[in-house]
Amino acid sequence: MTVLIGGGTGLVGMHLSRLLRENNYEVRHLSRTRDLDAEFPAYHWDTKTGEIDADAMRDVDYVINLAGAGIADARWTDERKKLIIASRTQTTDLLRQNIENGNLKIKAYISASAIGYYGNRGEDLMTEENAPGDGFLSQSVILWEDAVKKIEETGLRTVRMRTGIVVSTQGGAIPELTKTFAVGVGAYFGSGKAFYSWIHIEDMSRMYLYAIENEKIHGAINAVSPNPVRMKQMVYDLKEAYDGPVLVMPAPEFGIKLAFGEMSHTVLDSTKVSNEKIEKAGFKFAFPDFLPAAKDIFAREV
């Protein structure tokens, strides 16, 4: 079986690609630069010109799209917001057009999504049936998923992975939360009571593989561990896993809002998310609790 991945060179993409290879899948990446000698052959695509290398799509069984500009990589100017949305919707539309026009016999389309869909929901537990929240994070995910639903309307099985914080030392939120640990200081944001829903990088990759191999899985899936953790507890667990002297202090909410503006929602919002749907579908988590997950990523540097 052949899997084509957009955004394959990112944090989840590379981990997933290696897992797929270990399970005897052929893996191809879509990239701005063609490089067939890369660890995973990379084929050219360009959303501005609407081009995808025809060789990339040949005999593909599954398409996974992880492409998208980083939510917290830069301050949310109007231009940055447009880029965040366009990088998700345009890549989705380009893949849809090529799937339709090529009359390809693809078995499933699996897309990244985000629990930002739910917005700031305090103590409430969110399932896939809950309505979206307010604000830019929610609106960006709504538009992203609307683009994916256009693929679903063709009759192709689609999955939308509403992903929480991916726990890894190689990228994402955890290196940002721990980057001052080396000098003996850590911080939690505001009151620290906000719920963070998270997933270990290995469980995340295994969930994509599980979605490929289980035809009953479709629609929105909350890709999070069974046990959301409050922000303050996450930092203290990271401190314990780091196994070094770290003084944890609060970072005042007003200071975070002043420094990051609207983007402060990425760290201050509380989103407590249920994963009952994927567990009922039979998926078993290797890392259901945060402290063992944190200890594992530091021990193995994954």
C-alpha cells in the first residue's frame, strides 16, 4: 500500500512516515522541492499554481494531509491569519481537485485538524458532537474542516484528526514550555487552571495508522489522550520528568496577553476534550497519562 503525505517533513509527518515504513507501507511526501533521494521521496506541489507532480499521485492508496503554517510560530497579524487559513484550505482543495480529476482509486483521505475547533470551554468536556467555539482558532479550524468535507462529499472515506498538544522533545509545545529549564526556571500561564488536552507523538502516529487500517473510522476524531491535564500540573510534571532543579513560577495572564496579543489564546484557553469515540473504536493508548509520557520523551528524546 502507498501513502502520500502532505506536510510529511514536519514533527508528526516524519514520525508517522517511519512508523508506516516499519509496517510495510510505501511512503511519499509532497514538498515545494522535488527530491526523490530524500529519506522519503519528495514530489513537487504548489498551491499557488495548482500543481502536483503526477508521479506523486500514481497508484496511491491513502492520502494524509498534515500541511499548515504553525499556529504559534509568529504573532497573529492579519497577514499571518490569512496564511494560517490558506495553508490548510488551499492544500486541501488542491488535493481534492487532483483526486477528482485523476479518477483515482484512493481508499481514504485523512487530515490533520485541531482541538482549537472547540475554543475556550473552561471545565466542560468536549466531544466530537459539540459545536465550535468563538475566536480565530475556532474559525480557522472550521474553514479547514469545511474544505475536508468537500472531499467527504465525493463519497471518499475521510477522517479529521482534531489534535491536541503533541508531546515530543523534537518540536511543538513541549520544547517551548521547557526551554528555560536549562537555567533552572519554568513557568505556568495565568492561574494554571486551564485544561490542556494532549497526545504522545507515538500515540498520534499510531492513531493515523489505525485510521488507515480501520474502515469504520470516519469523520471528526478527537486525537487526544484519555486524561487532559491542567496547565500548572503539566509544567510540574515536565519538571519531574526533566529531573533537574527547576523553580516553577506563574507567568501573569496580563503579561502574556500584552506580549502575544490575540495569540495568547493558544496558551490561556482551556479545552478539555474527550477521546471516547476513538477508544470505543478499539484504539489503545500506550501513554494515557501525562507524567509517564513526559518521562518517556525525555528518556528517549523522541
